[in-house]
Amino acid sequence: MDQQAHTSPPQPPTVLIVDDQPTFCDLVRLILAKGNAFQVVGEAHDAATCASLVERLQPGVVLLDIELPGGNGIDLCGEMHRRYPGLAIVIMSAHTEDVYRDEALRLGAPDFIRKHELSAARLKQALARPVEG
């Protein structure tokens, strides 16, 4: 009797949502729940909790806001990119100035998503981009 290898379907990328506004985190959870393309494993509302949860949960993706109590998302991006080189850190912000996007990309974020553009499809697009830097 031949036994076929049982392969499980690929697991969706795990995501940590980091934003100082819990209501926005709830909205992001709803967006990412559509289609089961991503699995949200946690959320943080400040820089210290973000650092702690990244270490403990080891997500594949961090959706990171710029404005956070106790720190700056751009600085956190650079720090996490150095500590966890395989971690995809996507900056999301209401800021529309290119200087924020340019700095995030320079520090290793695969993409910068303006909050009003966030969708599961947009996040998939961001994660498909090669990381520069």
C-alpha cells in the first residue's frame, strides 16, 4: 500500500498589529480576516509592548504605525530589522509625506502603506516586494 506524504497547506503569514489606536487595530483585524490570507497573532499599542511581543510571538510580519507612545515606529523599524533580519516590517501611517516612506524603506521595510490604502490585497502586494537596504 502506497502511503502518500501528507503535506499540510501553507500557513498564512502571522501578523502583529502595532498602532496606538485600539479602534484602528480592530479595523485592521477585520481587513486581514477576509480571505484568511493572514493570521493576526497579537497587537500592541506602544513601543515597549511591540518589542516584547515581537520577541515572544515571533510574527512573520509587523504592521507598524509611526506615532507610538514610548517610541517612534521608524526607529523601531530599524532596531527590529537589525535584531530580526527575516521579519517583514511594513510601516503604516496617516502621514503622507514621502520623507517617512523613504526612511522606512531605507531601514529595511518592504513597503510603506498609507492607512487609507490598507487592505489585505495591498498588504499582500507590500510583502511581495523585495526588501531593499
